Amino acid sequence: MKFPQPLIPGRLVRRYKRFFADVTLDDGTEVTAHCANTGAMTGIKEPGLKVWLSQSDNPKRKLKYTWELVEAEGTIIGALPNTANALAEEAVNAGVIAELAGHDSLRREVKYGENSRIDLLLESAGQPPCWVEVKNVHWQRGPGIAEFPDGVTSRGAKHLGELAAQVAAGDRAVQLFIVQRSDCHTLRPAGDIDPVYAATLREAAAAGVEVLAYACHVTIDGIAVTTPMTVELGA
């Protein structure tokens, strides 16, 4: 995924009210950018961090800047959770995610479960459909160890239950973690942050839900899914 225009560098002043980020650009201009990440953003929202913004020319937008990337712990990290879905689609179509290769069609945002929409639905003639839930990961708590979630996610646990239901119905289901950083080799559930999610992930895996994690190569020019990661679910 290439950024359509060069990103604008700056320093984070503060992130507040979930949707706003004040940034001082490298030329000294202070702007307010849209923060399209409603999560805790643990480790990537500290004042003074290097950030990159995209700029929109849409006159109807209240905020013309969007926070795209942040540099923390010596690496550039994708800041937008929704980008993970686009990255997953691109990677599946390109055959980068070997476990999901070889399907005839890919659809996004298909209704399933209880008032939910699956991120990716992969279908092929003569094969059961494959339901893929995508989760964005940015948090590294130990060297090389990415963890999810960085806050309680009852919605995430609900999705795991719905994936397990698809497996019980005879379909294939996958929980895919897209780690928008390149310095991690292992993914673990953050059981101390959300023990319910961690337990539900283990239960879903035991029920036949496949758990995959892939790291990304992130630069100021674009982001691409690159490398499979080890998944450690714990006890």
C-alpha cells in the first residue's frame, strides 16, 4: 500500500478526545490532525514522538490532516487500525499470506454472526468459505514481542466466538493479526490487559479457528505485509 502523496513530518504534541492529535510540523506550524484510532494507542501516543500526517484537499473535511505513522522504539509504526484491513486484502490478493492463497474471490464487510461484518470472506468453488477477521497490532512490550490487545476489547472476544461458530458450521475461519511494524517476530495475547480476550482466543483456536500473524515493512512511502510471525497463545 503506497501513500498517494508524500507524508508531512512533525512531532506529536498530544492526542486527546480519542479523535484528535495536535502536531507541530517540521516547519514550526501547529496543526490538529484526525486520529482515526479510538484504541488506547499504548506506546505510540507519547508527546514528542515523530509522526507523519497525510493531507486531504477535500473542502468538506473539518480536519485536513490525518495521522498515519509514528516512530517509537526506533521503528516506524502504522497508526491506523483500518489500514490493517486494506493491507490484509492486498497481501491475500498478492499471495503473500500463504495460508490464505488460492481463492477465487475476496469480499469485504460481509454480514455474518450477530450484527457483525467479516473483514474478508474468501471463496472458491468446491471449498468451504473462509471467514477472516483482521486485527491491527502496534504494541511491542518486550523485544521482538507484539501483543494484542492494549485495552479491553469485548468486541474482539465477540468476533472470536462468531469465528468459532463458522468452524462448527463446517466453514473455515481465521483470526489474522496484522502487525504494522517490522521489529517483531512473535505475537502473544496480552492476558494481563484483557484476560477474557486471551482466554477466548485460546478457546477459539482449540475449536479450530486458525490464528495467524504477519509483520509489515513500514516506511514513509508505504506499508506492506511481509513476514509470518510465531503465535504463542499461552496456557
